[in-house]
Amino acid sequence: MSNPFVRIVEPLDPKQPLKKFFNLSKLEDVRYARLPFSIRVLLEAAIRNCDEFLVKKGDVENILNWKVVQHKNVEVPFKPARVILQDFTGVPAVVDFAAMRDAVKKLGGDPEKINPICPADLVIDHSIQVDFNRRSDSLQKNQDLEFERNKERFEFLKWGSQAFKNMRIIPPGSGIIHQVNLEYLARVVMDQDGYYYPDSVVGTDSHTTMIDGLGVLGWGVGGIEAEAVMLGQPISMVLPEVVGYKLLGNPQPLVTSTDIVLTITKHLRQVGVVGKFVEFFGPGVAQLSIADRATIANMCPEYGATAAYFPVDDISIGYLIQTGRDKEKVMCTKKYLEAVGMLRDFKNSSQDPDFTQVVELDLHTVVPCCSGPKRPQDKVAVSDMKKDFETCLGAKQGFKGFQIAPGKHNTIVKFNFEGCDFELAHGSVVIAAITSCTNTSNPSVMLGAGLLAKKAVEAGLTVKPYIKTSLSPGSGVVTYYLRESGVMSYLSQLGFDVVGYGCMTCIGNSGPLPESVVAAITQGDLVAVGVLSGNRNFEGRVHPNTRANYLASPPLVIAYAIAGTIRIDFEKEPLGINASGKKIFLKDIWPTRNEIQVVERQFVIPGMFKEVYQKIETVNESWNALDAPSDKLYTWNPKSTYIKSPPFFDGLTLALQTPKTIENAYVLLSFGDSVTTDHISPAGNIARNSPAARYLMSRGLTPREFNSYGSRRGNDAVMARGTFANIRLVNKFIDKQGPQTVHFPSGETLDVFDAAERYKQAGHPLIVLAGKEYGAGSSRDWAAKGPFLLGVKAVLAESYERIHRSNLVGMGVIPLQYLPGEDAGSLGLTGRERYTIIIPEKLKPQMNIQIKLDTGKTFHAIMRFDTDVELTYFHNGGILNYMIRKMAS
């Protein structure tokens, strides 16, 4: 059909008649002016694509009627302008594409139809680890080791960049995906195919939402869904509710953007925004820089929303100039946004749109804080940290408890490090990392950390040598302005040398702790602490030996490193005593907001961004020297332990198979609340006694060569064995933490993979029982692929995090949800029953289905296929099967 909205197309500039745009202000519809700005982006995409697959005039009408239909599960398609990927999720995506080309060829189709049709940028940032620190050559040594470990993966990615059109690789050593997106990749307004239109993006990383801070609508999706988007498939989404988050007032002088985002995270978790958009408005937004807004948007997954949108305003336009974007293009961007009513003035309340609900925060009420010890939403004011940690020590095992016996709260273990004697106790800091795009993208907190370091060194303070300190900036620009402003040398003196440009400690690539430190922690059963400027601190994520992990601003990371313990009240106790015997308090060295702003204005300049980013794709000589094959079909190496053709498409035919009832399934695992994707599919170290380790050793590898689970995501044999392999896994069938379960036919306790293999060999289907927020955390698709390979046919949970539910759908695993008011406890489920899940012949979105137990009990659950498109994927056995059939036919 022809586009019925062609009448609102006009040139942006009469001198450039070929550069057109859809002038939404010409809709002459009062509903448009009341739409949240984030919904306006969805509307423009629907109008622009209305004569493409699944996009109809009715979809546009539904979006215009957002206020009326938002609670009615109305499905709309959305085609984002771009896709971004990082290497942990990008490698399996390219593996899938390579395998899909093979499958399409086998079915008689053209394999080159498997190719991205929209721009796809893959940033390699997840592979580097903190193996070396506290030395001037740490950066080079870590990068050399990264290439030694990952050469095969990097060669494969380089093949992908040559075999697939529209795929660009940003080499290792360039920075963190979301910071590179913010500073370089994001367009704000696209200029493509003769049209101007709003930039939008989905990414295979949950923190893709960081770009919402610049006014680019974006969110994280699973790798499976991203692959479909790259092949031209719209995202099928339920038109979201939009929570308006009104910011008022000014932050206090000592408060950082980190304190603000941790406060917002706790607040919005309490409000409940899972599956919703959050859009920020109010005069307080105008007090925040783009870096501040990006920090708040970055942690959107931690408060559970789909997107955390800051509409574009003049500060956004200024940021584009500051970061070296082309001035002429920036002026066209502003002109376009003005024309379509998408340029925001946060001080003008007449522009405030309608929202589903409105919540408020007075920025003046925010105080310095951290979050922990096990979840990012568990905010603790810095003034309460000592008391809160000591309460957690004795509290029952849980998110805020370690269950240490009262008589052991003051345990001290002496140890020797590099010839000197030291002591560790509960609360001792052993990792202090300035890391993550959440904070390293923000010059104010980074320069604040540098100025604090300068004052600390000048006051005679030091950091104990056994504490693993590190600085891993999100881009080379950070190092540039830290060096030019003169603070880099002071950071180095406290042990915060640059160790790499990547995610590092934030994703668990924290590297080993000194053996004597590990021995002391183990001997005393100590609750040792990691402090990091990251966005996640789930159990087992940061390091196996840090049971407590706190998120904090970069200046606070340094402060706790100097103190050496979390059990300190900064207001009453000194950070340390210098050589002259003088007590130095945190307030003595904390830089003022004015001090930081003076330095920022002088040293964070456009020339830095231009210099760093103009050579970003060619500066890494090791990458340039990689030799990759040029064939369009990948030649799989059967000896590889990194890259392996996955079994997902084995036996695939053009004919659909009717979904069948799941009969007499066993429960593989039974969980409580907040089981994260880190629990389901860990990214960090491969334990030496794990099924994955046994597999790698059988292939001739030594433990030193294991690398991490994240780096092995191109090999399904490793990843299936790594599913539910987190050492902090809490399974109700087992009376201790660990990656094991009960194999009910035999009664044996086995590693999860080994139990699943026994069930599979006997032909028994499996399900998983879970509580609230199942699948919280990152977007990793292996948290769905892994259970699929173990034989899990369905998950029954009280609620799901958005991305993980979507990933389960994408793999053909049924997400089931208890009816409101019901759970395993109220239904009397132990998990030791056998479950028959009745799949009706005719399915519809969110229908109730019947579940029968071998005990004779029957109950109902909601089948969480939320749209007709998701049901289509289910009938095909998953989204990738659907795309293969579509391309082959």
C-alpha cells in the first residue's frame, strides 16, 4: 500500500529539496501535542514505515490514541534506526548469522539474504581483564593478554565485518560501547535515504538506555531480537505506559550524578516501572548536563524500565558541538527537531505532555550515597554505611544479610603481602575500581576523582598496596582530559593507573586478587568488599571473593580505597593519618562543584573528541594486523573451543511443527526472587571444578587458557555447561549456595548440566520455577539459549524482567506467569511434582492455560506471549527459525 501520510512530507530546507522529513506538526491533531516525547519517536517511525511489513495506518492511530489505549495491551511495531552490539553478545550474534546462512543455503535460499539492512556497530569492550594493575605498563600488558586470549574471536569478528554489509567493528582498546555511542556514534537525527528522522537504537546490552540521556530513544534487547531487527524485522511491542519523572530544585554542592541515579533507582524500584517508559521533565532537568542525564539513563535496567528518556533540548545540541560533531549537521538537527515539535524547553511547563502517572524528586534532597551490598536498588546514605554494613553482617542470609555469627563480627586475619604484614577484617576493601560507562562518561565525577586524588596525595594519604585499584575509562577522551588537567599523575600515585579501555571490573573482568589476600579471606570466612563506580553488584558478579560490593561515585571509590574499609563514618572518623600525625578527614579533600566546573570548562574541549575519534577504527595495530578469511560462508573449525556452529537450526524444515503439550516435566531448579541473568548464565571466571572446565580440559586446555564464560559465548558446548553455573546460585532443592540440583529419578545431587543431561537422555522435558523479577540484569541471550539447550521447555515465575522474557520467547521457551495473587507457596508447589502443561490448539496473547500435576492438582497460569507476533515466533520454534524460513522462501 502507499503511505497515506505522504501529504505531510516537505523539505527541511528549500535549498535542499531532496532532503525531506515527515512534518508531524502538520497532522493538525491535538493529540500529538499531548504525547510524551518518547511516544512521538514511535509515531514518526510508524508513519515513515507505514507501507512496510506489519506497519499499518491503524498502528499510527493507536499511537496517537496512546492516552486511551496504553492499558489495553495494544501491539505496535517499531523499526529502530540502528543496532549496536558489544563483543560478548556480538560474537554469538555473528555466529548465529553465519549458521543462518548455512541453514538458508540448505533450504534452497540465497544465504546472502542473511545480512544487516540497517547500520550495525559492534564495539569490542568486554574482553579485556584487570590482570595487571598498579604499574605504568598495566594498559599495554592487559591489552597484549587480551589479544593472546581472544585472537580467534577477534579474527572471527573481523571476518564478519567483511562478510556482512552494514556491519562496522570498533576495535578493542577504543572504549566502552555506550560511551562511544554517546560521544561518537549517535546522530540524534538521522540523515539517510533522502529523509531526516529521529535517531533510535536497540542494542545487545541492557545499558543501551544510556543514549536516552542525549535524546536518542534506545533500549536493550536480547541478541536474538537484535538479529531479527538487523534483518529487517520490526520489534513487536506493547504500546508502553509512560511514567513522567519530574525533577525539581538544584543538587547540593557535594552531591554527584552517581548519588542522583542511585536515589532514582531505589525510588523507581519502589514505584514499579517494569515494562514502562520513564520520561524526565521539569525545571530540574535543565540543571543536569548531558553526562549527568546519561548516567541516570544508563541505570534504567536497574530500576526496571524499558527506556529512560530525556527529550532533546539546547543543552543536548551544545553537547553535540562539545563532542566535535559537524556544526552544520548539528544545526540541521536542531532545525528538524524544532519543525516537528521535538525540541524541549524543560523550564516551559506548557510543553509538559500527558503521562500515565507522575512522580517527583527534589534534587536538593539527594545526599551522597552508595548502593549494596548485593543489589543496585539498595541505596545507603554514606553517613549510614558503617552502621548498615554491620547490621548486614549478622542479618539473615539475603539481599541485606550475610548471617555471620555475632561472636565473629570482629574477626581479624593477619597476612603478609610483598614482605609487609597487614590485617583483613569484615568490611575490608580489597577491590576499588573506577570503571563503567555509567560514570567514566561524566567529566564532572572523573575530574572530581582526580582533584580528590591530588588533594589526598598532597595531604600525605596513601592506599594500602594489597587493594586492587584500577581505572578503566570508557573512552580515550577521559585519559586525555585527566592528563591535560594535571590530575592523572595523582591518580597513579594512589594506584589508579589506566588498566584498559573496556568494561572490566563492572562486568566481573576484575582479574585475580593476590593469593595471600584470598587465603586471608578464606581463612577468616570474611565478608570482603569491592567498591566500584559501576552499575551492578549482584552476588558473584564482581569477584568470587568479594561477598559485599558497593556502587559508588568515582571520588567515593578513592575515599574508601584510602580508608581501606567500608566500616568508617566519614563525618566522625579520619580517612587516615599522614606522616606528620595529622588526621585527614574526607571533608578536607573533597573538591567543590565550582572547582570541578572550572577545570571541566578549561580542559573538556571539542578538539579532544575529534582527535580521539577520527582514528578510532584504525589506531589498534594488533587489530589491523589480524588476518581474516574473506568467504561469504564461514568455514567452521572443528578444533575451535571459541567458535562453533550452534545446533539451533539442526533439522529445520520449511514446514511448521504444531506446538505440543509438555507432558510430565520435571523441575530442574526452584528459585526465589530476583534471579538474575548473571545467575542463569555467568560471564566471569570458569571454575576449575565445573562442567565447562571439564569440557575444556578434555579438549586439551589448561585452566590458564579457560578465559571467561563471556568470551566463550561463540561455543554452545561451553555455554550449555555454564548455564546456572554461578557459584552464588540459590536453589531451593539444595541447602547451600552453588550450581547444583537434585536429579529426582535417582535422588542424586549433581551439577546442573549433568542433571539436565540425564533428564535429556531419558527423554524427560524440564521446567524452572521462580519468584519475582526472574531474569533481572543484563540482556544476555545465553540466559535463554542455555536453558533451551538443557531441555527447559518452560519457566513458571511470578514476574519477569522485560528483556529476559523476550529472549525466552525468541528461543521458543514458554514464559508462564502465576495468576495474580498466586505463587508456588499459595499453590503448595514443592517443585518435586511432575508438570503437564496443556498447550491449546488455538493460542492468543496472554491467555490462561492449564497445568496438571502428577499429584492430581490442577491450576492455571498466564502464557506470556504478549503479542500475535510473539505467537508467530513460538509456532516457528523461535524468532531465528522464523527469519530463516522467511529468507529461504
